[in-house]
Amino acid sequence: MTILFDSLALAEMEDASEFYDFKSPGLGERFKKEIKRSLKLIRDHPEAWSKENKDLRRYLLHAFPYKIIYSIESEYIYIVAVAHCHRQPDYWIDRIIQ
């Protein structure tokens, strides 16, 4: 199944990667690898993770305090947010596909 990103979710991922690289060189790359590994698991087993809100699910990253918020559509998985777990909960709600 194809994975599509909301443009803001993609920006969140890039911003977090840049922040981690600034904090410690190479850490941003580790973050991206964790995201890539997570997306593969989501693609292979989309219904395996808990529901976050209505039809949205969340995957919690293991090495970083982030979660991937996604919806399972008929032909693809839509990444709504790459959200920090401890900041502004539910700020991404406006992005939900109607």
C-alpha cells in the first residue's frame, strides 16, 4: 500500500530531523531511519496500532518522543502528522480528511 504525507507532516519530520542534527550531528539521520522503519511497519500492518481519534491511528516511535498519526484509506495510507508526544496535543486535528 502506498504512503502519502500531508505536506505539514512532511515539514514536521524535516524540522525534527534538523533539530536533532543541530543537537547532535547524526542524530537527525537516526530519527529519519526510525521514521522509515516505522512507515514500513505501518504499511505492512496498518491496523496493528491503536486508534487516536475516530478513524486515525497512531504509531509511537521507540527511540524518539514522536508519534505518527495516520489514516487508512482505500488505496493508500495518509500520514496526517509526525507529532511530538509532549507538545500541543491534537494541534493536527484540522488536517483530518473529511
